[in-house]
Amino acid sequence: MPDEARFEEPAARDRARVLAALAGGRLSSRPEMVEQLGLRSTTASRCVAELVQRRLVLEASGEKLGRGRPAARLVLNARRLGVAVIHVASRAFVGVLLDLAGQEIGREVLPVAAEADNAALGAALAALAGRLKAMAPRGMAHAGTVVCISGVVDVGRRLWLISSRWPRMRHLDIAAAIEPVAGPVQVVRQLDAELRARALAEPSAYAGGAVLLHWGWGIGMAYAVAGEPFGVAGGPFGEIGHWRIAAAAGQRCGCGGEGCLETVAALWSLLPLLRRRWPALADDEDALLEQLRHLDLMAVPALRRAAAEVAQALANLCRILFPARVILSSPLMGNARFWAEFEALFRAEGLMEAMPPPPLQHAPLSAGRGMIGAAGPLLGRALEDLLR
């Protein structure tokens, strides 16, 4: 919901205050605006009229509890604006259309073959974005399309540089593919969106610096201070999976380099080995979380080495950023013995003398939560335009 501090005009600030209070369920009538927000009755009536005229608020007859006219009940018109969000799940694009309240209006899944190149991926994104825009109900304005992706991303230029899921893709211009069909277009990193959504849900818990490390098909991280992801306005950021390590010297990575952490620890490099023991292991991380939960992962020497390398990389990262908390998301960590081993390795690394490492929390990524975190900024800008 809008922040009144972003508006210079007093009337726009009043509209933003009222709308935020309505959306938060703190009030539902003009008298409550006067009582809770300290507005004059004439100002409250003007705000309501302007918000109704913009179709951001709906007005219904209220119950009559005493003498006089009953107070009209006011509610947010969540269907006034919608935003399409597309994210990557395994080798598929999942698209949803969300309204102002974060409710899902429509959903579609579009699988994309591993051999897809720039042209195929761009066409798939454009087709999905167009179909999501067409799902908008009558009266809903389309705020744009957010593409929430993994891999190496240049957020500022809206370029998808590298993805281990689609190795033939390089430097895909996402905006050029989607903007003619369902613009405006915003590109965000999936981990940034996830971390922003977590901070919105628990502001006090994320008041300091927080690191989110994802150890899955690839390895990446996000960093946020007071819930605001760092680096989202610039180029690539947080590619811890492509740090060079001595143990991986000479091993070729999908990024085009050699010696990356991912070559000895990412699932794209480990799964062929693991499938020699357990042939039915899936590519999808949600499925793997359940499959790996009860397996004897500690009996696999390559996994023990991977845990040591990732724990050291994470400790080194903490010596750079000194976060107040670290959240780790990985299908491997659903296995209790593996989690205990990794946590012990991380604790043993320490930070500096008399400085313990930050708390380590395992929390799987949530596609729904990440989508809401991704949609927020674009919806917020469209809402601010309507309030001005």
C-alpha cells in the first residue's frame, strides 16, 4: 500500500493515508477516518469521493445502528489494478495475475525445453505475459509484467545473462520480448523478491542486515537491509555460486569459466552422481526436498565435500556483510543429518575472535511469497500514479 511520505501534494497524502488504512482493515467508514486519522469530516468526504471516482474504493450502505443515516461501508477495490508475475520453476515458466490485495486471478504454467535459446525463451515469455494480461477481469487496469528469475541477471538493463537451466540462452533482453505485448516490464531476482516478502511479513525480524542463501540447482544469494534488497538497481549481484575455489580448479562451469563453487556443489553438478545411488531423483527442487529427506546423504563423499565448501563460502560472505541473520534454502537441508552437519561446519568456521557467526535458519523458498514480493514495487508505482 502507498506511503504518504512519497506524495508532495497534501490532498494526495490524505488519499494515500485513507487508502492504506482501508486496505489494512483499520477503518471502514468516514466517521472512523475522522476519529482514527484526525481528518476533518469535509476532508474525509473529499478523500472518499476522490478515491471512489478513481475506482480504488467501493462504497456500500452500512447498517443503521441509531438515528440518522447509516454510515456507508468503504472497502478497497482490489480488482482496480492487476500485475502479471512470471517466475521460473524447474524448466517451466509459471505465470500468475495478482490483484491489489495479492490475490490470484489466474495462473498458467508453460514448460520450456532445456535446449531453448534466446528466441524460444523470449517467445515463451511474451506468449505467457500476453495470456496473463488477457485474464484481467473487466475494469481491472494492467499495471505491467514482473519477470522474477534465477541465474545471473542484470536487473538494471533487464537482461537475463546466464541460466544453468537453459545453457543455450545468453544475454536475453526480457524487456524487448515482453514490452510490446504486456508492458511495462520489471525484472527482479527471485531471491531478492523472496527476501523482500519475508521482510514485509516480519519487519522487526529483518530490521538489520539479512542474507538469503539458496543452494539448489544453482547457488546464489540475496542481501537486504531493513527489508530492502541490495543491488537491485544495478547489474549482476550475489553470484556466490561462481566464486572460484581451489577444490574446483579446472572444472568447467555453465557460466563459461572454470573452478566455480557450483561445479562441486550445485545440484546440476551433483545430481548425476547422486542418481547412481538413487536413480529416481527429480530435477524439481520441491520434489527433491521430499526425496532427499530420508536418504543417507552423509554416506556420499561428494556431498560431504560440497557441504564443507559451501559452509566456508557462506562464512566468508558473512565476514564481508556481517548480517544479523542468515536464511538458508536448499532441498538438501530437509535431511536432518545433513542440516546438522552443515550447521556444525558453519559454526566451526566462526567469524572473528569473540564474534560468533549469525543465527542460521533453514527455510524453503515459497513461490507464492516470492511472487507477492516481486509484484509489490510495480503495483506500488501504478497505485501512486492513480492517487496523484
